[in-house]
Amino acid sequence: MGTRAWYLRVRPEDVARVVIVVGDPARLQLFKEALSGAEVVGRDREFTTITGAYEGLRLSVAASGIGAPAAAIVLEELAQLGISVVVRAGTMMAFRAKVGDLILAQAACRFEGTSAAYLPPEVPAVPDAGLFLRFREALVASGSNPAVGLVASSDGFYTHLVARADGRMPGAHLLPRLLEWNVLGADMETSAVFTIGQRLGLRTTSLCVATVDGHTGRMLEPAEREEAERRLVAAVLHGLRAAVDER
């Protein structure tokens, strides 16, 4: 048996070569309901991993918690375990997109600091071209019709992404720039997932659902958010089954 990963607490045989990475551990339950034979294969701190199958494709889903540094730990350990494909399935704050939209990231602005430890700022944060194109084609064919374009990722949720009315936080200065650049939405992980994936030789893409209005701060109500996340789960699984040949 292979060596157990430090934080994921899984061995190579426990995980599939195709892995979905989520931030919120609660999202694992939605994936578990959609997979066949899904079982928890590792758990430590905020890191929990399940493995099952979807229409014959063996899949793992790993929860990283919030932020690029935690996502980097997950990607590092997955790469050490020999996996080949990583899809981020998360949530975003909407800027040019609308709340409730699925957002497929074509590239990501690197406002987070973690990716700089892997590649210099001159290197763009982009998904694997082949995986992105096949994934997008599958989503469009299924009627999901995601918003496709540029996103942004930041370490500072309250300092960069949220414009505080009291002026105590500088987030207000970033919104006009994101709108000028036609940024669809922002999260705290996608640019790191793309950059680290490129450095480690992983094929990556990112599909998120917009759950917060970046202009007003309005969040989806719990029932609305669950419905939106179920659409995300269904879209990610369908896209992967169509885009990935491994069984």
C-alpha cells in the first residue's frame, strides 16, 4: 500500500485520478448523493475526501476549506498521489455575472499570494486548454450555458472583495477595476488552482456558481443556495463524464 498523505490522510489507492476540489465540506454531501458507492476515504481538520463513481467514471471529491493556501496543500498532496485531473467546484461573488449563474473560468487574475510561490506573476493563471474546451462543450450541450470568461481570486475577502460602506476596508477600490476588466466573479482559490496545477502538471478547470452579488452584498437565501449548488454538482459531474476518458 502507498504512503498516506499528511493532511488528506489517504493513500494512492484511495483516490481516483480525477478529483473535484470544493471549499465547503458541506458540499461533499451533495456530491455523495450523486455518486455511486461513495465513501469517506480520509478526514483531518477541514480536509475530507470521498471516492465513488459517476456513470462508470471513478471520482474523488476533496474539501479544502477556504482560501488558496489550503487549496495548495490539497493539490500538492493529490499530485504526490498521482492524480491527473482537478476540477474546482465552488462559489463566487458575482460582478459581471448574475447571482445564480454558473461561471466557467477561462482565466483568473492573481490577487492571491499563494500562486507566486509556484510561478512568477508573468505566467497567467489559465485552465488546461483541452479539458476546458471539452468541459465547456459538454455544459453547453446539456443546456447549462455557463457564463465564460475572466475571474479573479484574492486572499482578502473583506480587504479586497467586499466594499465596506464605512470606508475602513479598501475593497471599494477594486470593484471598478474588476468591472473595467469585465471580470465575471471572484473567489479565493481559482487562480491558485490554475497556477499550481500548471506547475505540478495537473489538468485543471474551474466551475463555480455565483451566490453573492458583489455590488450589493446580497446573498442567496439558504434554499436558493442549495438549489444553486445542486445545479453546480450536476453540471460538474456531467461535464467531467463527457470530458474525461478515464474509467
